[in-house]
Amino acid sequence: MKLKFFFFILSLLLVAVWGVLLVLSFKERGMLFYMVEGIITFSLIFLIFFYRKVIKPLDTIGNGMDLLREQDFSSRLTPVGQKEADRIVLVFNRMMEQLKDERLRLREQNHFLDLLVSVSPMGLIILTLDGHVSMINAAALRYLDYVTDDEVKGRLLCELTSPLAEEIERIPKDASKTVRLSDSMIYRCSRLSFVDRGFAHPFILIESLTSEVVKAEKKAYEKVIRMIAHEVNNTVAGITSTLDTVDGALECMDDTEDLREVMKVCVDRCYSMSRFITNFANVVKIPEPQLQLVSLNDRVAACKMFMETVCRNRNITLHLTLCDENPHVRMDTSLFEQVLVNIIKNAAESIGEEGNIFIRTSVFPTMLEIADTGAGISKEVEAKLFSPFFSTKPNGQGIGLIFIREVLMKHGCTFSLRTYSDGLTRFRIRFSA
């Protein structure tokens, strides 16, 4: 029970005794009676003084403890006129002021950190102790190819339909890994943890390295290609010139047909090598796109007509599904049609003979998809598809997908190439808004 309650009980007892003595005073009045009556009266006066100097300050301090327990740091205690109690009130008010300032500072810091995380180009995913997504920022949503955090929160990484999430799931605790996906995107993923209230909470950092790696790769192979092209073309020019001169001299001589035939093969081989290296050189000379607003359906339909003959010779059927909205996108028609030709050609070569290629357009988002019933792409090959000069074809140069990647990136498109669980290999191109 509170001290204040005991004080009031004592006060009531003294008042009761004082009242009894007052009644008895009408019957018998003596010296002892007046002395007891005076002591009781003095005690009542002292109790009032004691209440103001002790009980009331304690009650005020108790109210302060209630404010502290409720975390109401904006309220203050008023002095009660008692020296010791006022010292406690002064310390308490100073402590409340510091707590208020500290809470305000923490709120400002948390707000700044929230803003920093939300606009950061580095993806951040915070997981619960059992591995469910509790927080994800805009960059991580974009890397995982989701629109809103409601689609991700509360789910395990293995439940997300994202190639990047699948790769992150394989990263061990407190480790980092560079991930290269089938859409030519490259990420540096780190699976770390921080301690909060004694528990280690896991979180994931995702850093996009695509632009830096692509620039470094392009700079490296541009230099190599230029050097090789210069040396090869100079050498081929000298060799073909010499062979033409010798061929002219042998033309007037008898029994030189076999030798001239061999020399012709050598000349053709030189020209073939020159064309081979020229194809590589053309990759680094892709012009900047001249963007114009065009109908995506019209361009796709025109390309389909152009490729029908090639596919018909392989008994491959082209299926075209165009969306009714007929989206318009900004593109360089010449460059983009060459991209479509390369994609359909690759799909036909993957099928070989007798199969289907499905081409469709859509809006929300604006997208073009080319799917084929070919042999498919393994997980090991997916990550290497858009690497410089990588090819799965026996005589491939590995420049077709590099050309496609360069053109699509110059158009600001995102894209992916992978084989799905239904057996179809899909090349998806998503246009920027």
C-alpha cells in the first residue's frame, strides 16, 4: 500500500481521538486532559506540515515515475518547495529533457537512414530470424523484378520467382558472391547479419556491377579486336597481293592448274579470315541509335514476314500474337530489326528441324517475347550467354548475343534469356516507359 494511504489512516485516527477527547471535555476537564488535547492538536498541525513537506513531494515524484514508464518525455514536474525533493525534481526534469532530445535525434537519424536506404542504388533485404523477408528497398525490388514490396514481404527467398533470388538462396552465411544472370546482369551479393537485442538478424546486400563490368569488358575486347584486325588485315592484304601476282605469272606456264587451284583456295581463305575479323570489328562500331516513336506490332510483323522463308525451310512455324493496344516505343528501326532477326535466327538454329517459335507483344509492361521449342539452355550456360565471344555453336563466333546486348542496352531495355519449366526458351525484352 502507498505511503499516502497510511498517512491518511493515521490522520483519521488522530482526528477520531481528538473528537473523543473533545466530547469528554464537556464532562471532565483537568490539566492532563488539556495537555493531551494540545498534543493531539499539535500533531494534527504537524501532520499537515508533514504532508506538504514529505507526502506531497513523494506523490509528485511518483507521478514522474508514471510519466517515465509511459515514455511521456514532454511533461515536466513542478517544484514543491522542499529542498531535497526539489533537487530530485530538478534532476528528473533534466533527465526528461535529455531523453526527449535523444528520442528526437534518433527519430531524425532513423528518418535519414530510411530515406538513404529507399533511394540507395544498392539493394537491401532484411530477413526475420526464420528467413522471411521483413523489409526490402526499391533497388532490391527492381533487381528481383518485382513492383511492390507487398509481393515480397513475409515470403522466403526460395518462394520468389526470381533468378537472382535463387542465386542468393545458395550463398552461405557471412559470404559474398558475384552472380551473373541470363539477362547479362551482374550483381555482387553479400549475405551478412547484424545484432539487435541480442539476436543476429540476417540481411542481404545487392550491388549492381553490370555497367562497370560491361564497360571494362568492352574496353578490353575493343582494344584486342582493333589490334588483331589491324595485324590480320595488313597481313592478308600482303598475302593476297603476292598470291595474285604469282597467279598471274603462273597463268602463262604449262601444267600449273593444280598449283593455281591451291593458290585460289589460299586467297579465298584469306578473304574468309578478313571477313571473320571484320565481323568482330563491327561489334565495337555499333552506332548510337536514332530513336523514333514507332509501332511495336508493325515492326514485329514485318520481321516475322522476313524470317518466314528461313523458318519454312526448317519446317519451323512462326506464331504471332499481337496485343490489341498496339504499343508505341522509341527505337532505332534498323538496329532493332537486326536484333529481332538475330534472336529468331538463334531460336531456329536451337530447334534445328520441325518446331515452333512463338512471338507475342504485350503492354503493362510493354514487352516483346520470342519463345521457341528448341533444346533449351542449361543453368551452367545461362550465366555465360552474354559473355564476350562465348558460343555454344561449333562454328560460332560469340558476337551475335554481344550485338544484341549492346543494342538493347543502348535502347534502355531490360531483357532475359532462359529456359522455363514448361520447356520453352524465352527471350524477353522489356521497354522502358
